Amino acid sequence: MNQNMGRLIRYILIIQKLSGNARFVPAEELISYLNLQMELRGYEVGVSVRTLQRDIIEIESMFEIEIKNRRGLGYYINEKSVYTDINYDELLLNFDLLTSMNQSAETAGFIIPEHHRPKGADSITSIIHAIKHQNVIEFDYRLVRHENSMIHKKVNPYFLKESLGLWYMVAVDDSGNLRLYAVDRISNLSFLSESFERDSSINPNNMFRNSYGVWDDEKIPVEEVELSYSPLDGYFLKATPLHSSQKVLVDNDEEFRIKLNIRITNDFVMALLARSNSLTVIKPNSLRVRINNIYQQALERNKL
């Protein structure tokens, strides 16, 4: 397995463990946890105190998270640590997406990994480093909608975003425009000697607040959407809301109804179709018509 990816997984596991409920984590407990978790993911074990200390130095450099050790108690994250604009909550919650399970490992017979694992995860370590140090990077990028043709890009990387199991880099290209690049389509990534100054007006929290996933076209208006589902589908939609604007209007034994304020993009429509068995679009009517047209076309294609 790729050693760089193994190190990144280890860094994230350390941060995750130290972000738990325990105020301090003794070195022996932390090392035991790391060895177990790395073994479960098919990596070689053997994390030592020296390895842990080296990882902590790298974590502070890469993530700007300062980890300290209080004698007699253990390791902890310094509350004064400076957090960058990388969304670490998403990174921690999705760290298992960054690696593939080694099917030759002894644990493979006891663990069932997902079949669809994101490609290009090896680039994430380099991208995080470039974001942290404001390094200009260049790479080859595959255009899926243009017969997989390749273009060469030079960009200033700003953020990483995870959506539906895939990672995306938000960057400013050489024309000064903010662009989104799927990490799995990036190849031959390299650092340039030049650096860039971050534009503090670019706020990651505002970039996708009106959209579903990673498609945020300002030409598409933000609309009030009202949807009705069965109570069973409502259970899952409460556990995993469609959007941050989701508000529950009705929640009883007969119906689960929600309201959203969102751009009605193709990605959003596809998300609705994924749970369309009990879906009723209350409003807007344009969305109801759009869903109905999709159903009609599907019926025509699949008629007996």
C-alpha cells in the first residue's frame, strides 16, 4: 500500500482519537489504538513512541493542530491550536474513504469493505500540504464530458470538499476564477516554487450553502421546496438530512414532510429520485413537472 496514504490515515486516526471525550489519552493507549486501526485497514503495524512523536510533529505542520503530552496523564490537543479553512470535521468523518482495504491482509476475511472506493486519494496528502503552505500546484486533469481528454492546469488550492464519497479541490485557476476539481481525475501533481496569497473573502461555508453536493450555479435561483415522504423514509431523512436548510413540517404516523431552500440542480433531482418510492413533491410545481417527466421517460424506456 502507498506509504504516504498510510501516514495520512495515521494522522487522521490520531486527531480522531484525541478529539474524543477523554481529556487525555496515555501513550500506550494511543499506540495500541493506532496499531489496531491500521491493522484493520490492511496496513503493517508497529507504531512506536518514536513514530507517534514524529507523527505529532507532522500533524502540527500539516493541519496546524498542536498536540501536547502532560506527564502522567497523556496526550491532548491544545485548545489554542489554529485551524485552517480545511473542513476537518468532514475529513475526520470520512477518513475511511481515503484508503482501500488490503484484501490480502489477515483481517480481510472478517471485514466487508465497500466495492466503490474513491480513486486519486493519494493526491490528498499533497493537496493538503499545498493548501496549508499556499503552494501553487500544477497537474493534468481529465475532462470526462469531453471524451476523457486531458488538460494541464496551474492553480492556487484553497479547500478540500467531500461529497457523496468523492473528494473535490476548490482552487483559483490562472485566470482568477474559482474552480472545482475532482481529485480522482487529477494526475501528475507537482509543486511549483512560487506561492500565493489567499483571498480572505473566499468563505468555504458560503460556497455550497444553497446547493446539494458540489454544484452551485448562481444562475439557478434558490427556491423553497416542500417534499412529502412516508414515515419510514422520514426516519432516514432525519438521520441524514437532504440539506442544511431542511426543516421538518410534519412528522407523524402518516407522513413526513420537510421544507428546503435550495437550488434545484441536477444533483439535487438525482438525490430525490434515490428515495422516490414514497416521494410527493408539494412545491414548486416546476420541480413536480420535472420529476414527472423523468418518470414518464423511464416508463417509456422500460415498458414491457
